[in-house]
Amino acid sequence: MSAAIATKEDFDKFQRTIVKMLKEVNNSTQKEWLTKEECLSLYGIKDRTLTELRQTRKVVFSKVGNTCIYKHDSIIELIEENKIEAMSH
């Protein structure tokens, strides 16, 4: 297994990204349903990935006309189910 070395700039960029994501999540945690745009922004997934998750019924959604909204808890549950634990040393 090869090791990667992160620079201070890499860490700073990562930290800014995490802070931004936490702020966005905190702003939307009260929402039970998310729009496509909110899902993409909050979780950094691609439009095609979200479409595939919907088509394979891996996330709960509702469709009114041509607009889909996604159950927030369902997205979080999917992320939790697919998390990969860190290796302990």
C-alpha cells in the first residue's frame, strides 16, 4: 500500500471544504425533503449519480410533475451504509 503526503495547503483546502459542507448541512437539517440542487450541493455528488440512485430505488424520492425531491434521511442513510471505516494503526 502506498502512502500519500498531504501539504498544509491540501489540509487548509480540505478544512474549508468541510466547514462549508457543515454550514450547508446545518442550514438544511430541518428540511425533510431536498431538491436535486440541494442534494448535489450538500453531498458533492453528480447529477447522473443522483439519477441512478433514484432509478435503482436506493434513495426515497417523490415526483410531482417533472420535479423530483429526495428524502433527506434516505440520503444520509445511504451514505452511512456505504461508509468505509479508517484503518487503525
